[in-house]
Amino acid sequence: MVEIRRRSLEEVKALGAEEAVEIMRQAGIVGAGGGGFPTYFKYKAPQPHLIVNATESEPGYWGDKLLHREYLEEFLQVFEAMKAIFGFEQITLGVHEKDREWYAPYAEHAGDGVYDVRYVPDTYALGEEKTLVKHATDTRVPRFVDTPDGMRRPGMPPDVGKVVNNTETLLNIYNALFLGKPLTTKFFTLYGPETEAKVYETPIGASVGEVLEISGLNAENSGHLSVLDGGPYLHDVSIEEFGEGDAYVRRMTNALFLIPHGTQGKEYAGIETRCPDEGIVSLVGRISGVNLPLGGGLLKPATPLVSEGDEVEYGQKLGEPVDEGFSVGVWASAGGEISSLENDIVAISGGAIPQEEAEAEAEATAAGGASPRGEAEPFQEADSSG
């Protein structure tokens, strides 16, 4: 088994493709920008062109922009390493026209051959992989592809020599390859028509209600709000009425969008927000408990390495990926006691939310259920009244 540890740039560049893929798998990296597609699988058959989706198309989001501003050097290093490991001929940063000034520091480095920056229209659908490929490269991903066994499947970027990753996904790859840091946290924007935008780095599995309380909201004065996991266009309902029920932060939570109960997300498609003055705020160590699914979505449950009653430390491995289907390692996003391990959900120090609610949330995206939204899946908008 490969070792997840700190490595210098030269050590990372010297990794074989199979080693790097296994590090991604063991570190638990999945697509941070959509349906949680397992990242390692995209690199099992490297393509000539990597496109980094930095369009952040949902109105009001700030996570990607702040990550690229704060971790510029880290992105430059991972771009250089990925070219060496996977033989990419080109790495492209896909950016909205409106964000040219924000990404100006990247443009200054683009001439060194590591990558280029391509500006695309300020259109919501640019967050979808196939649309981004079309506008960033003038290449069209086929709608369907006929397979050798006589079946048809939706076309995907690898069919035209492209791999697409979300900004945060690439940062998670950097953390695993260079810092030996597995996936334990999620970056997202918290905002709404009545709520000033904030960007948090939060332990995966944290209570949405607790995050909102930390942000300064409480059910007593905010019970009229619904909480959406996502933005105005594409989202799942996280909490129907704040204070009634709860949910946890998922591996693909990009935003917590607060809107008046009974309204629809799309009513706020024109929302504008300002960049948070405090930048990214970390809630690591400030969360009382977490619920960590060992699988869900496209992922087969990992084999648990802990038992109820065990004491675990932050960053400790909790689940070993299985060989069948898609599966990734699972790591503790908080320290404390394993308070329960039921139905492939590990609760630490009481868990973020009640077990029944945690199971219901995991079941909503369980493997074999409804198709997950986002990466490598045909684009469809969520049908929700918010």
C-alpha cells in the first residue's frame, strides 16, 4: 500500500501514475464540485488535457476564488506535478469573464508552460463539465457514446481527451500528495438574501445547524428560513425550516443557501454578494460531533477500522476502501469517542445529528438510488420548492 505522507515537489513528480491514483483513493478524495464522483477513477486513464473548473457558476459563491487567492503557490505546484505524473500536455484554468481581475495573479504565471487561463461566458451552465469543455476548448463532448458491447452511455469529457476537476478537488489532491493530508474538511459559502456571505472550512459530517449557530444565526430569530445545500439553481433541501430537524455537511456541500421558507431557490438567481472581509474561516476543532458515511452516492462503503467506544484522533483513518466498485478511504474529521457505528455511518462524540436523520440523509444519495448530481453525470436541475 502506498504511504500518505509529506513529499517534496521532486518526490511528488517522481511518483508513478498508479501510486498517485492510489494515494487519491486512500485519502478519500471525491469530486468537491458536484455529485462526489471518485476522483481517483478519472486518473486511471489519463487524458492529454486537464481542465480546472474555477467558474463557480452558482450566483453568490466565493469559495473557489478565495482558495485560488490563498493557495496560489500550492496550485502552481500541483499543476507542475500533475503534468509530470500523468503526462498532461496542457492544464487549463477555466474562469468566468467577470472574474478576470480576480485571477490576474494566475495570468502572470501562465506563460511558463505549466498551464493557461481561458475565460468563458458568465453563464450558469458553465459549471457543468461538458458545457465548460465546449467553451474553453471549442470541443464538443458527444451526447451519447456507443460502447463495444452494443450499449449506449452519456458522453463524458474523457471521450474527447479531457479530464475536468473542480478547484477544491485539485487542492485536496495537493494536500494528499504533498502534505500527506487526507480529506477531512469541506470549503463552502454560507449566504442568502438576508445573510451576509461567509466562507468556512468545516469538518465533513458537521451539523448544519451548529455551523449556522456559530455563524451568528439561531432558530429563535431565523426559524423562517430554509437551508439549501447548494445555490439558487442546483441544490438539495438541507433543512426545510431552520430549527426543525438538521443535516450534516457533505463531501460535496458547496454552499449553505438560506432563503425564506416557501420560496424557490431560482427566485434569487440575481443575488449578489461581497467577498467576506475575513476570508476563509476554519471551524476545525470547533464542532461538537460529526457523522461520517463510509459510502454513499457512487461509493461502496469502506470497511470500518474502528468500533463503537473507541477513542479516535483528528485525521485518523476510520475506513479502508473495498476493492469492489468505487470506494475510498474515510478519515476522522474530529477527535473523540466513536459514539455509534450503524448502517455504515460513523458518529464521533455523539454525532452531528440524530442517527435517524443521518441515515435518511445518507440514504438519499445511497449507491443504487437516484443518480447523484454533478461531476461526470448528465446535467439536470434539482426540482425543489426550497
